[in-house]
Amino acid sequence: MAQNTTPPHGPSTLTVKGRAVRLRTIGVAVIAVLAIWFIAANTGSVSVRLWIPTVTLPLWVVLTVTLLAGMVIGWFLARRRARPPAGPR
């Protein structure tokens, strides 16, 4: 019986101004623009309780720190997932 095999294909791309751009890149750019807009729109001050002290900061600072922490965690998880599992030697 013949096996149905599909040829390997690369990531999905879209042509923008004559250049092939990955859909993932476009998605990341859209999310980045929305995050920057959201941070810029929220400029009031808030009180944040850190284990013991309570500090008052502009909300945009809190949102920016949260976004950066999320990006770092995502980067570490992506690296861990991309690395092949360690096997016995």
C-alpha cells in the first residue's frame, strides 16, 4: 500500500511590499503595538504592594515591568522547548 507523505514546508509567510514576512512576525508586531498603546493610555498612579512595603508608581511603569518580565519568561520557555531533551550518555 502506498504511503501518503507530504513534503516538508516552511513557516507560513505573507508578501509585504515585495518581501516575504512570516505570519508569526506580523502577529508579534501587532501584539507589541497593542501593548505599547495600552501602556501609553494608562498613565495614572497606583499603589503596589511588594511583600512588605507598599509603593506608589505610575501605572505605565508597572505595566512595562510586567510586560518585560513576561517576555523574559516566554524567551526562557521557548529556548527550553527548542532544546533537544538530554538523553543518557
